[in-house]
Amino acid sequence: MDEFSDISERSMSRGLSGGSQEAETKMEAAKKLLKQANYKAAIETYSICLDFYKKRYGESDLKVAAAYDGLGMCYYMQGKYEEALENCSLALSINLKVNGEKDPDTASSYDQQGVVYEKLGRYTLSLESHKKALNIRLQCFGENHYHVAMSYNNIGNVYYSIKKWNESLENHLKSLEIKTKLFPADHVTIADSYNNIASIYESQEKYDLSLNEFSKALEIYKKYHKENHPAVANCYNNIGNIYERLNKYEESLINHTKALEIRKKTLGENHVDVAMSYNNIGNVYDDLAKYSTALESYQNALDIMKKELREKHPYVSIIQKNIERVKQKLKK
């Protein structure tokens, strides 16, 4: 990680003095930085490449689109969804112009745009983008392809967000079925499906089934990512939610606290997922009638949400209601 950080810092001081080969090297460095969750350095490196490509090839080149895609993913991982949407949309417009509507890269841009729309609470637009991506991928690859599985996965996620549990489960099971044909049983993408299916079972109040699926996902994530990774944090968070539903509050706090600490280390103090951990910890303290501690956690969550999301985002509204509920309890 330090090696790539050093490359990025040197690049920022002098730009790209060489040719396209140096830019390609920097793009590979940016991808590795993104994978390592070094988002600040990745953004710096992608930005250098973007400037070079625009000057060398013009505004509508596919290399420019690739740099926008990378920037969009970095901002997405930081929870900066408006910036992510801007970059993903720029990449999509280039792909449509150069490749047309029926190209795999165009599908990928629709897919990224759909993921960001979901995070922004724009669910109709998210479904529209994901279904466009799915149709293109089915035409290009057929049914049994990883990208098709991911389109089903992402459509399932949006249906989950709008509480259409049956539609969500149907799409996630389609995704898992394809993945099991393509990957070994302990592959990380299989864990992603277990995690998503578990979330649906949780919403359907099938808690034993849910806990079983989350536990399978956690074991794979820990094997694949080690302990300090956002995917591991997400699993701890989800298991914490299940234990809360089962009124096992101490187990819930243990898992939510693990999630919070990993998220702070890997995503930074002001990430939306960190706010969600504070909110979930607040919920458990509320259950335990420790209202002052709950209020402190909720307020931490709200402070972050207001920085990172628009005022009318559904997450902001949920936390504000939690705060008001606890304040009323403190008055009694």
C-alpha cells in the first residue's frame, strides 16, 4: 500500500511527463489502490490519468470513460454518492456514444449508475438502469455468465430496498444458481449471495435461516479478506441485527461494535456505513433502556448522515425519528 501511495504522491507533484504507457501503469496502480481501500490515493491517481487521457485523446475516448468509472467507484466506496453518480454518468455517456447500446462496457456503466441511484434512494431509476444492464448482458453473454448473475443480484438489492421481498429473493436465488455453476463453494461471490439471501430471510422474520446464511457468508469473507474489510464489517453488522431481533442484546452489541471498528478503520470516520453502525448500536441501547447512550449513538449517526447525504434522504429521516423517540422516553 505504501509503495502505491508514494507513486501517487510523486505523480501529483509532476503530472504525467511520459506517454500512454506511463498512464496505463498509473491506471493499474489506481486499480490496486482502490482494491486496497486506499481511496484518497486512488482518486489522485485516477485524476492524473483522466487529465492525461482527455488531453491526449479528447473528451469522448474510452480511456477517459475508464478513468471516470474508476473515480466513480472510489467516491462510491467513500459514501460520496453524488460525486459517484456524476462520474458514472459521464462514463456511461461516453460508452453510449462510442460503443452503442448493446455493448458489455455500456452495460457495466448502467450497472454502476444503478448501484449509485440505489444508495441515493432513487429506486425507480436504479431498477431502470439495472434492467438495461441485464438485457444487454443476456444478449452478449447468455444466461450462465458472472455479469448476468451480478445483474440479477443488483436487481434483487433494489427490490429489497423497496421491501418487495419475494421479487428480491427470486433475483438473488437466480444469481446464486449461476454463481454455483461458475465458482467453488467457498468463493467470495458465493458469500455475497448468502449475505443477500440472509437479509431477505431477516426481513421475512425467518431469523434462524437468516443467521445460518450470514454465518456461512462471514466464514468465507474472513477467509478471503481477513478481518479488516468492509465485507466482514457488513456481516458482523447483519449478525448484530439478527441477535437484536432475537432479544440477545449483548451478542448484538458485540457484533455491531466489531462492525463499527472495522468500518472506521477501512472507510473513515465520516462514511455512511459508519453512521449506520452508530444507528444500529443506538437501537440496541434503546432496547436496553439505556436512552442517554442510545441518543449519543443516534446523534453521531445523524451528524455523519447530514454531511454525506441530502437532507431528505430516507436514512436521515429514519435517524431523526429514532432521536425523537428516545428524547420522548427520556422525558418520562
